Amino acid sequence: MTKYSYYLLLSCLMLLAGCQTVEPLAIDYMLPADVSFPPSLKRVAIVNNMPEVPDNKPILAKEKKKDGFEIARKIDYYNGNGAITAEALAEALAHENYFNEVVICDSALRAHDVTPREGALSETEVNRLAHELDVDFLIALENVQIRAVRRISYLKSWGIYQGTVDAKVYPTVRVYLPDRSTPMVTISAKDSIFWEETGNGPFVQSHLINEEDLVKQASEFAGSIPVKKLLPYWKTANRYLFCGGSVNMRDAAVYAGDKKWGTAIELWKQTYATKKGKKKMQAAYNLAVGYEMQDSIATALDWALKAQAEARIVDGVDKKDLTHLGKADLPYYVLTTLYVTELEERKAGLSRLNMQMQRFNDDF
């Protein structure tokens, strides 16, 4: 879920909490990677294929106008430290215990290049490295770009200066298999890392991160960025239960708190079958949560769609001019729609996730 959707959901819940009890709970679930590796690929080597001076084009982005507090701004572009990123990538992959072994090639493959050449490793180079390192395939770091925005602001109400550095980090990696003339896949990812200092002007100037440390820390951070695209990963999400309005709903909340989801589900089904309007919608929403907690994603999505349909009626979506309404004017419909979207994402990725986790089957 994006930050926007998260804060929107919180605003909806704050609005709803004024008229009934809403209990939060968290759920951890796994999502599939963008890349699917055959189970036979068990040993991987991380190599640094980044040239000493990459031929980078500036990362262009529209600049926001200065706000009323900002008094200075500086934008810089850096090449990351390939050795630091490659080591961080190897450590991050090893930490996930997805492959049997992760090894790292300490040598920078392009360190002694005299003339520029194509970035991708040749088939001969891949075969030689895989043989020498005794691995099934390679993941090569090809590039790391960093775009840093350094700002100084004066917070008038506090009487202090605030210095920030917001760095967007762009690593590129390629996956190589032996005996193939082209890379299996190229992954370009991005993420942000942030630093902040407050105090008087000289303190902020002297303590805000310097360029050398920025490149070092951003390069280390860059190693963790591609992992979610390479390996299945865990996500923590917020879920909510409607707990008031009837004896069944209150009792079901108690059973849910004790992880007795089967009993809670039966009580919510009774409410759904006998109530109308908001109570029917809330029971359907709770049923979706209950089935998701039992990993029955398809059934959870069915109930979430029912909750969404009821919310559409409760909020009068079809009777309102949506061009003049904000999201907070449709609290139930927004809440259920966001949940439907998340469950659709989970359902769509299930088959790919199961395939990616086959390597852990005992009979493989």
C-alpha cells in the first residue's frame, strides 16, 4: 500500500471511529518477486561489473518550488561505490536464506578497462566466472546512481534551522546464466534515504552528512534495494475489525482476539445474513479479514467485494456527484476498495509465489 493510501485509510478510520469501535491488527504475508529462479539455481555469485567512471546521464526530475521556510537548496549527482554496493547486495541476499550459498567476487571486473565497452558481460566471461566461483549463475551490479537534494530551512515558530538531505538511489543489476548470450533479466530499482539535523545555522552546516559519508551510506543502502525484486519478501499490513453494534459482533471480536477465527467467522456470517446497511457491510468486511488470517485469499477477496458492494450503497456512491467530493466523504467505500485492491494483489501473486517457493519442498 502506498503512503497516500495508508494515510487515507487512517483518515477514514478516524472518521468511522466516532460512531463505532474499530480494532486494529497487523498481518504479515509474503509477496512474490519480479524474477522467478528455477529451483536448480542454488548457488549464486555477486560480481561488481560497474566501471570506475560510469557513463551516466543525469537523472532528471521536476523540481518542486521552494516553500516559505526553505532558504537554500543544492542538487548533486554521484556515482555509487560499486564495491560497497556489491558487498551489501551479497549480504542482503545471504540473509534471506533463499539460495544455498551466496558468494561474492571481490574484484571489480571493469577496474582495468582501458577503453569503454558494452555493459553486459559476455557469454565467455559468464562461463569463466561461474566455473571459477563454482556457482550456478551470477548477479552483477552494473551501475549505482545517486541524486541528492540538500536543503536548509528556517523553522520560524521554533527559532531553529533544519538541514535535510534526501537522496534517491538507483542501482541496476543483471542476472546471468551460463551458456546464454544475453542476460536473463535486467533490474533497475530505486529507493530513497534521508538525513536530517536541526539547531543553529553553524551546527546544521557542520553536522549534516558530508558528501563522502553520503556516497558511502547510500551505496550500502543501494545493495538492499533490488532484493525485493529478486526474492519473495514479507510485508506487514494493517487490518481492522468492526467490533460493535450487536452481541454477535462483540463476541466475534473476542474470539478473533484469541485467534479463534473459525468461531468468529460463524458469528459474522450470522450478522451478514440477518442485518442490513452498515452492519451487513461491517460483517462482510470482518469476514474478509477472518478468511485472510486463515490464508484463504480467494474467499477473503469474495467477502471484501461483498463489503465493497454494501459500502457503495451505504455511502450512496451512485447518488453523489463524485467530482465535488473528497475521499473522506466516502469512508466505507474507500476503506473497502483499498482492501479489495490489496487482496487482488495477493491473489494475483499466489501462483507465482508458490512457484518461487518450490525450492523449499522436501521432495525436490
